[in-house]
Amino acid sequence: MTYHREHCNKVFNASLAFPPDTAATNDYYGGTNNAGSRIYYINSSQDPWQRASIIDSPRPVVSPAELVVCADCGHCSDLRGCPSLASTHNTTGCASTDSVDRARSNVLRRMKRWVA
């Protein structure tokens, strides 16, 4: 934590409280029960940030959630494809991009409904 605290102080000129008041932020924005709509929560199976996102939407009709599952799916694999980064054990990429392709199709279909 020392590294992160010092890094934040350098980047933000020591203007941030540490640790941050996450409870206040969650209260203000609603945490996992936010009032937003037309938000498509999408995460990848091996994305380390997925726990900081919405995995199961509390209101799937207005704000669905989807998990892209494939080998080497990391952060933003729905945008960059799979694998997100090269790895020593998978140099040829995914055996199948079906999960990424399906997620992209679902997002596009939903967005077309939202703007229609």
C-alpha cells in the first residue's frame, strides 16, 4: 500500500484522502444498486477488475450484465478481442472467439434498441 499511496500523492499532488471514502462514494452513486439505466455492464472471465464492476445487474431489463468467458480474456477483451495480451502459454490467441463475438452482438443489439 505504501507504493500506491506515494504514487497517488505524486500524481494528484497529495490532494486525495487516503484511504478514499469508498462508503461515501457508494452512497452517492448507489453502489451496486445505482439508479442509472441503459448501462451495459460487461466483464471478462479473467479480468482482475471484474470484482470492481457489476457482475449481476440488479435491474437486467434496463441495465444488463454479461460475462465474456474464454481463455486469456482480460481487461477490455470485449473491445480488443481475445486474448487481450499475449501470453507465454497461448501465443496463437483464442481457440474460439465465440464468447467475445456474442457479447459484441448483444451490446450492439441492445444499443440499437436504446437509440431507436
